[in-house]
Amino acid sequence: MKKQNKRIFASVLFVLVGSLCFSQGLPPPSPPPAPGFPIDGGIFCSIAMALIYGAKSIISRKK
């Protein structure tokens, strides 16, 4: 292939790939969370359980 043909081929390829990228639509938005279900409700309980487990592990290692 000649150098000129390679340049034309590369230019056409980039234009086609660019148009394919912009032709895709945005995905639909996700539905809002249901009321009454807090996202961070279990965080404090999980932290407390981790602290209790860690303290128990340290105390049992000392014995």
C-alpha cells in the first residue's frame, strides 16, 4: 500500500470510529431508592461489631 493510501485509510477509519462513539445514546437514569431504606443504616452496627470482635481477639491473644 502506498503511503498516501495508508493516510486516507487511517483518516476514514478515525472518522468512522468517532461517529460510532457519538452515536450511542445515554443510558436511562436509575430509579430513586425506595423511601424508608437508609443507605448507611448498618454502618454504625458494622463498626461496633468490628470493634467488639477486635477487642475480643486482642484479649484472647494475651491469655
